[in-house]
Amino acid sequence: MPRPLRIGIQLPEVEREVRWSEVASMARAAEEAGFDSIWLGDHLLYRGDGRRERGPWDVWTQLAALAAVTERVALGPLVACTAFHSPGLLARMAASVDEVSGGRLVLGIGAGWNEAEFRAFGLPYDLRVSRFEEAFAIVRGLLAGDRVTLSGRFYAVEDAVLLPPPARRVPLMIGAHGPRMLSVALPHADAWNTWYEQYGNDPARFDDLNARIDEAARMAGRDPSEIERSACLLVAVDSRSEERPVDEAAAPIPMERLGDALSVLADAGADEVIVVATPITEESIRELGAALP
């Protein structure tokens, strides 16, 4: 029997400057509107792309605060970059947010891609997959409640353990498409996520991308049905909005077509759709909630 489609929403990242009171109001609106999950981007800085210099709030501080002001929705980073924190501390932060939320965290995780922020904050950008592989082993071991010892090329921990112990194993969602990243992550991931640009924001094209993940899962020794599929979807609540530049290669879906788009994605194997709304405001969240099938 197919799993029911879950609908999440991404709160503002760098579309505009948003203060905490508005973030909290949007989160409450999303919960009231019936969304299943709330997601925050994990970035340090955007620059050098022809637009103004900009950056979001710290994702882990914000997730902890959202955990305290919401009651039902799942919460997660979309996706946490393992390079931004040592893996032991990343696991500790995830376990703490999961505890505050009452077991609602999904740990989206990846290697990062935005070289400008790595350079600006003095983080190594080379060998990102190799670094991710070691960090991911430490993070998933600690969140599983294990005592972890690893002496690698990039990271080393000795008899590390999370205390207080996590109440559960936090589910892991990998945000990656490269063959090597998938080979590292899919043997252990509970879910896989794709940004809307990876399938042109065209629900009819998601099936082909999803089939590639099926094959990658088999190559990683997993039954593809064991790995949930999560797809971001760019939706225009107001076509006049200029918050997010329009890319003709991944044009937004008009809100009036949201129901059809969700149906096509579900038929193509999506278990979850994360709406990326333009504009993203409390009002647009409530409008989207009213438009959900």
C-alpha cells in the first residue's frame, strides 16, 4: 500500500531579511494550515552571484526555537552541511533539538556546495565527499546510541558518546545526487531529498530522477522501497513576486496547479513534497494551506 503523501514547507532563507517574530508566526501558520513539516536552509553566506550579499540565521538555533513554539510538525535542516561543525557536535545539536521537539527532527544532511561561504568562514572546500564520509559515520553512529571511535584522515573521535542518551535514533535524510555521495549515504539513509532544480521543477520529470535513485539504492545494497523520497517544489503564490529570481529551466508551478503537481509527484514515487513558496510570508503559507488537496 502506498504511503500517504506528506507536505512540508521551507521557511525563508535569503529571499529577504526576516526577524524571529515573523519566523515564529510563519511556523505557527504552517502548523495551523495543515503542513506536515517545516524546513530551514543551512547556509552561512551567499555572495558573488550577481545579487546582493546575504545570509540566513543559524539553522540550529532557529530549529531549537521552532521546536519550542510548535507542537506537531516535523522539523529539519534542508540540509545540514557536515563541514560547518565537527561531526560530534553536529550529532549533539541534532539530538538536543530532537529532544526539545519531542521526537520531531529529521536530520537532512549533505556535504555542501557553496564555495563562497566555505572560503569566507575558513572551511576546507576540497575533498568534500571524503570529508563527508568520515563525518557521516560519526554522526550516524552517535545518533544510533553507539560509542564511536574513529581515526580518519579528517576527523578523529575516541569513545565518543551522546549523553544524555537520545530518546530515539533521529531519522537521516540525504540531500545528494552524485554517484559517490549516494554510495556513501544510501546504505544508511532513511530518506533522500532533491531540490526542485534537479528535475526542472517539472513533476512529470521526477519519475526519471527517482528511477536513478532506485538503481543507486540497489547498488548500495538497499531495497529501494526502504528509502523514502522527498522532492522540493517551487510554487508561485503570486506570479508578480520578485523574492526569488525566475529560472526558465525550473519555472515555478502556479498555486492553481498545486493539486495536480502533488498528484503527479505522488504517482512518480514521492513520499513527501516540500513547498518552496514565492513569496514566502505568513499570508502565502495560509493561502497554500487552503489550496492543499
